[in-house]
Amino acid sequence: MAVGRFAPSPTGELHIGNLRTALLAWLFARAEGSAFLVRVEDLDDRVADRAHEAGQLADLRAIGLDWDGDVVRQSERRELYDAAIDRLVAGGLTYECTCTRREIREAASAAHGEAPEGAYPGTCRRLDAAERARRAAEGRPAALRLDAQVASITFVDRVHGPYEGLVDDVVLRRNDGVPAYNLAVVVDDADQGVEEVVRGDDLLSSTPRQLHLADLLHAPRPAHAHVPLVLGPDGKRMAKRHGAVTLADRAAQGETPALVLSHLATSLGLAEPGELLTPGELVDRFDPTTLPRQPWIVDPDQL
Ligand code: GLU
């Protein structure tokens, strides 16, 4: 049996954009008879919160989504990430980085035309001994970066088709000691046997970095489907300020989770406006090849 997943970060309530991505991840998995896992990405305890986690899981259930096995929390899997980082360190594939955000910005603009936009310019990979010593004397906390040695990777996304994207010296462990998102996601997908990653297309550009990490860790590359986001009428990513965007907001207006599901299904061309269907019924109508590539632009107060 194949395995799909949804991996929310418990940093707030799920809104209709997150719920639509969750529904799509579930539909991709169930339409293929795959298992479906939920993983809570709560490594960043500055922003992750147990109350949000419980609320997010309750909202997934409320729109009729189910999952296999227990929900996994990244915060309980630190040894796995540490072990993967240790393997990369032992392979001589890492270096410490003490750059501040500002230094990275400045170095990137100074290297304009040489380093691809958005790439870490490799400053700490090339530091001479004196500069290294100077930074160490300042007591700067160090992040750990991958020495990627690869500039780009092309893969075929199930929604976007062939996509070529940047691979740079991605952070593996942040300078506060927390394993970085790109590392954790690759380790988890490999460990959980995830074969298909369905997520918002804001993450499309991080996929080449993750595929490179998977290669280095000798993990199979999962398939990817990056699905279009939900945007507000201002063209910005859906957020609280756009109006009634969460299930709780909608309930306060007298709208049931089943009707919210109906809006989501309608936006995907899977239902007529107001038609009430369960996710199981939507599976029969779901065809991944006809999924829109464009974002769903919506004013939540006009729904
Ligand atoms: N936790 C990420 C988010 O909520 C998703 C990561 C992923 O699906 O790979 O945006």
C-alpha cells in the first residue's frame, strides 16, 4: 500500500486554505487506495502549541477526513533528525555557519549575478582561519549547513510538471539547536515510508533541496504534487484578516463543517454549489489530472 500524508504546523487555527490542502492530500491518497498519515510539525516551540494541534486535528475530523495510525509529532523524534545530521557530518558534507541574516542578505547582493537568487552564497564555507577565529571570539551561535555541491535539481511534479529549482547549502540545524524544517521533513517522509507528498505550492521551490537531501541520506525520492493555494481578494495568501476563514469563524455564522467542505469541493470542481458530499463520495469524482493549477481566489465573506 502506498503512503500519503498531511503535515500541518500547529501555529494557529487551520483556515480554508489549509483545509483545502488537507482535503487534496487525503483525496490523492484515498483515490489511489493509499494509507494517509498526519504528522504534526511542531519542532519550533517558539510558535507551536498543543492547543492548536488539538484544534487542527478536530477540524480535520470535522470535515470528515480520517488517517491511519497515530499522529506523529516531530518534537518526539529528535533522535532521528540528530542521527541523520550525524551521518551527513560523518560524510564530511556539512559546515558551521555563523552568518547573521543581514550578512547573508548583504553577501547575496554583493555576489549578484554569481550566486542564484535566494541561495546562501556559501560565505562560511570559504572563511579563512582569521575570520573564523574572529567570529568564534564573538561567541556567535553556529548553525549547521549542508555543503550541497549541487546547483539545481529537476523533478516532475504531478501538478506543475517538470520543475527545475535551486539547491543551495541549506541549514540542517538552526543556530538555536533545532533541526531545520528541510531536514526533518526528509527524514520523516523516509522514516514513515511516505511515497507521495501533497502540499501547498508555496513549498514547490524547497523540493529540489529536499530531494538532494533524500539522495544523500539514501532515502527514496517521494513523488510530489504541489497544489494551488487559496488567496484572498487582494491576491495574498489566505489569512485571518480576510474574514471568516476558520471552521470556528464559519460556525459562528451558522455554517456547518459539511458546508465548508462543500465550498472546498466546489472550488475544486468536485461539487455543485451547496451540494453536500462526504470526502468518501468526493473520492469517486476526484481526478488528479484535472486539478486546477491556478490559485483559488476568494472573498471568504462572499462564500
Ligand atoms: N509543515 C508545513 C506547513 O504547514 C508543511 C510541510 C510539508 O508538507 O512538507 O506548511
